[in-house]
Amino acid sequence: MFGFLKKKDKAEKDYLLHAVADGEAIEITQVNDPVFSQKMMGDGYAVLPTSGDIYAPIKGKVLSVFPTKHAVGMKMDNGLEVLLHMGVDTVSLEGAPFEIKVKEGQSVDEHTLIAKVDLQALKKAEKNNDMIVILTNMDQVASYELSKTGSVTAGEVIGEVTAK
């Protein structure tokens, strides 16, 4: 009789944004790279991780794993696309500090381990370890809100986004 309530609740959860790691959540404008901080690729947020275990920021599917393993593209059920970019200027590391745990077409949620990142290797290579989450098809976004910054736990809800 009240099945429609469950369906609505599930749909709302599909639009939640989660912390990708234990650490500190920051606004995308604080990322130390103008491509991200000036929102050239889209709006979003980042987590400065204290652990190398990196989880999916959304519920959806993996669209692509970059050959250099530094980024994973995902798509939410509502059609919005999200890019998880691991570190700043890390493409030059040719995948060395990244161990990808997902494959294209795989369903993911906030409990899915996307990658294990060697944070010490990033530090040694003098690369920022910001785990950046970007909404890449902003023309399809009706609203976006980052509701929590500061200390976060992997999987914690820190924002939401709705599609047009």
C-alpha cells in the first residue's frame, strides 16, 4: 500500500554525494590547481585523505578507468556524470601509486572501494593528494550543494545533487 514511499526514498539516495576517504572535505575552489578550483571541468569538492582507501562518491556505474589510473569516470542513475580525479597533476606518474579496484560497467556505491592510493608515493613525487570529485555535465545539474566540509569519514553524506 505504501510502496511508493520506498521508491521515492531510494531515488533520493541516488543523488547523495559521499566523502571518498577519511580526511578533510574542502570546496573545489580550495583545490591547488586552477583547472579544478576555477571549475573549468565542473563543480564539486575534494577530500584531503588521511588513508589511501578511496571509495565511490556516488551510487551508479563506472563509465571509464583512465589508462594512467589517476581518474575514474562514473554515472549516477539520474544521468549525472562524476569524475573522481586522484591527486593533482598525477597523470605523469603513469599509474604507479594507484591500485584500481573496479572495472568499467561495474555498479558502485559509497561502500565500493575504487582504489588504493599510495599516499607516501604521492608525497615523494611532490604531488598534492586531493581526491577531487567533479560533476562534469553541469548543463544537466538542477542543483548542487556541498553540505559538509572539514573532518569526514569515508562514505559519509556530504552533499547532494539533482538533475534537470
